Amino acid sequence: MEREQVESQALVSVGYDPDRRILEVEFDGGGIYRYFDVPADLYAGLMAAPSQGHYFAEHVRNAGFEYMRLDSDEGAD
């Protein structure tokens, strides 16, 4: 999945697959995570948020979406 660079202290890049409803996030600390069954409007809100790190924490991380951590070479598919 291709990710787009973002201007954030916590996030490096974000990608979204609307067909599979998967949000992929690369963090400043180096981890890449996939979040499952994420609605498209949540992704749009994340990309438009003035603080993407805060939006992510409130609307994705704290919302209880299922997720998995990827190995660094897995994020390329």
C-alpha cells in the first residue's frame, strides 16, 4: 500500500485502501501499523486534521480498531 507523507510530530506517512477499509500508518518511532475496517470518512478526517497525531489518537487508536504491526518490508504491498 502506498502511503502519503504527512506533516506531524507523531506520524510519518498514512495510506488507505478504500476497498479493504485498511488504514496504514507509519509512526515517527519507525513502526508501521494496519488498522482494519476503518471508514473512509475517518481517513478523510485524519488527512484534513490540523493535528493528525491528535486526531489519530482520539479517533483511531482509542476507538478500538483491530490492528497489526507490520515488519518494515511488509508495508510495500
